[in-house]
Amino acid sequence: AVVSTQSTGEKKVELWKVQRRREERELEQAARAEELDRARLEKEGEMFREWQDQEGQFHLEQARLRSELRIKNNRANPIDLIAYYIHHANDNDTEIAGEPLGVVQSISINELEDLQADIKVYKDLDKSEKDLAFWNDLEIVCEDQAKKHKAKLTVDRNRSSINTAVGVDVSKIFKSKTSYQLSEMHKGIVKKLAAGGPIDVSYWEKVKEQAFVEISRARIREKHEEIMKRREFAKKTKAAAGGSAVNPLFPINEDTEMQAAIDSAIEEFKKPKVEKELEKPKKKKKKNTGTKDEAAMKIVVKDNSDELCMQEYEDLCYTPIRVDTIDMDALVYTDSKILKEIQELRTQVISSRGLATRETKAGTRDIDLEEQAQALMGAAEEDEELFNNDIELDSKTYSWADKYKPRKPRFYNRVHTGYEWNKYNQTHYDQDNPPPKIVQGYKFNIFYTDLIDPSVTPEYKLTVFKDDKEFCLLRITSGPPYEDIAFKVLNKEWEYSNRYSFKSQFSQGIFQLWFQFKKYRYRR
């Protein structure tokens, strides 16, 4: 009895250990599964973020491509000029439009509102920090310009607004200031308002707002000046090297002192004008009698563009090359200009495809096509009639209408009619007194001989009329230069078997759609 009691206790302990190990394994498996799920979710989240970035970059490239196409076709919007400007800012071989501030100031209030909406789209798509800062500044300038336009249209002025004479004085304060100076001025105004005291709060609030706008305007202006200087220097370097930008404009010896002087001169361009005035030496510079290296350093240090050109001419006998600028009148498009360009494009397409010769033979060709359609359908029977009544569709704008003149295709159709000898008609009618004829099918032959892309097969679509369920609209669609064409047919079920002469094919420029309606017979 003692031995059996001991063995029973050992078995219970062993059973408890087995259960414990099983619970531990289950916990380990659950923890491992949870860790795998977490890793999978992290990987999917990373892949989703990468996909979002790629999608945003794709939409940005598409927006830039649309802008370039509109500029090329002289249909550019303000956002197209600005987007092309910022995208090709670092491309010295590509001509860009004028300063973005000039574009903003020369457009109407409606165009400004459209430009603000387009800027928000580019802000969402463009992830570059430099470009994003540019779009933020441009958005601020556009908002200020829109406010000015609305102020001109508003008769009643706000009481807290700045008087016109005072506004002129404020604009003089901001004139010819760098972004750094305007930023310091803005900080000073903020401190002045925070300190309080006997001041005109509404006036200084308006000045603070205007200073904030002028900071953005100055940053855009400085960016434009930097781009223009870089482009000018690259063109001069390329011209001096005989069309190759490998050799520098001025052959400077590669010593550390000269490189340091050039670096310090480049930093001079980035400093505000006030700091430059303070750092200018009091002694006048002597006339250059040194080597080309010293002349190069003098030219780089100079800030005045007129003196720069004269110094280049005197020291190096350098004649600047003519730089072709964009004709802004070419970017302004009118209705007459657009119509003229569309007509020119159509003429080019007609001449390139030999369509002019075809049009001279249009009458003969149409007769040949009708004869060909008649040969395909066979001679008209007693129960077949011509069906050449199409339905006028609502006006539709086609994406290719600016290149090709939309036109309706020609067609040659027949409707098949006959008697239906059901039980009722057999009882009430006979061969001498037949029942009324009903429509039993149609044969449509649509001619698409001048399709721009002959590989595109025309398609048909049926739509039931809402006010008359017995009829439906058969709409046939193809490619340019043909418009959609439609016919009113009976709303009945078709026979799609070759046994009942069903045909839907496009061959030799003729789209054939032949079909018969199903016949239902009563059976016991």
C-alpha cells in the first residue's frame, strides 16, 4: 500500500511537470507568433511608406511633364512657368522664364486663386527641403498679393488698415533690404509689441505682418539672383573654354592662399549689404598690373555687375557672348493664336498622312464603301429596309480635339422586319391578311477609313432609355478623328450565335455589327 501510494504521487508530479512544460511551450509559441506579426507589420509599414514616396514622386514628375508640355504648346499657366523655373534652376543649359515674383505680380485675382491651389498640390508632392521652403515663401507672397487685389476692389476700408501715405513710408522701409535684415527687423517689431508702452498697436501689427511677407519676397528674390549669377558664370566659363566647361574661366593656380581668397569672396556675396559696407576697406584699390590670377580675384570680389563687365573687358579683352532670353510675349496666348496653332497642327497631320489626297476622292470613296457594304450584306430583300437615322448626342469634348477636327463617321445600315406567326396571329390572321410587321434585327456598317490608329477596334454600348423602356441607345465609340455615333434600337435580347448571322468585327476600315432578336415560342 505504501509503494502504490508513492508511485501515485510520483505520477502526479510527473503529470504536473508535463502540463507545465506544455504551457511554457504554448507561451513561447504565442510570443514567437506575436513577434513575427510585429516584424511583418513593421515590414509592411515600411513598404507602404516607400510606396507612398514613390507614388508622390511619380505624381510630381507627371505634374512637371504636363507643365513642360503646356509651355511647349504656348498654353502655360502661372504654375507651369514657376514649376519649370524651380525644376531647371540647377540646369545651366536650359532657358527659364523670368523671376517668379514678376509672374505673381502680373496675373489677375482669379489666376492668383488658381495658383494658390496649385502651390498646395506641389507642397504635398515635393519633398525636397529647398523646394518646400521656396513653395512656402511663394504661398505667402501669393496670399499677400491676393489681399492687395481684393483691397482695390473693396470700397470700404478696414479701420485698422494702414493709410495710403503711411503705407508708402512702410514700403520705403522694406525696400532694398535683404532677408537677413528683414528678419532682424521683424524680431525687433515683435519685441516692441511685447514690451508694450504708448505705441500704435494696430499700426505695428500691420507692419509686422508686412515684414513677414517681405522676408519671403526677399528670399525668393535672393534665390533668383543666386541662380542668375551661377548661370552667368557657367556661360562665361563655357565660352572661355571654347564651348567646354572643363577648364575654368580664369586659369588660377591651385595654391591654398588663392583658394581661400576665392572662398572668402564667395561668402561676400551671401552677406547682407550692410555688413559689406562695414567691412569695406577705406583705401581705394590700385589699378591692376598683376597677373591673370590677381585679375580673376578682383573680378570675383566685385559686387557691381557693371564694374565686373568692364574689368573683364579691360583685363582679359573678353567680349561677352549674347544670351538669348525668353520672349515673354510668346508665353502670352490668345484665342486667335490658339486657333491658328490648332489649324497649323491639323495641316501638318493632314500633309504627313496624305489625308489631303484622300479628301479629294471622298465622294468616290464613299460610293465604293457603300457598294462594298452592299456586297457584304447581299441584295436587299423584301423584309429589309434602309436604317440611316442616327441620334444626336450631347456635345462632348475630346482630348484630341486640339490636333484633329472631330467628325461623324459615315454609315450604311439596314433593319430586318418580318411577321411573327405566334398562336394569336395564326388564329386572327392569314397569308392574305397578314399581321403587322415587327423589327427582327439590324445590320450596322460604320466606315472608319481615316482612323489615326487603325489598331484600335471600335466598341459598342447599350443604354436603356429611362422614359421609354422598350427602346435603348446603341452607342459606337472609336478613336480620333471620329466622334461617337448612336442609334435608337429595340430593347430586346440578342442572338449571339453565328447560326443567326451575328457579326461584330472590324476589317478594312468597316465596323460591322449584325444581330437578330431572340424568338420565344410557346410550348406545353
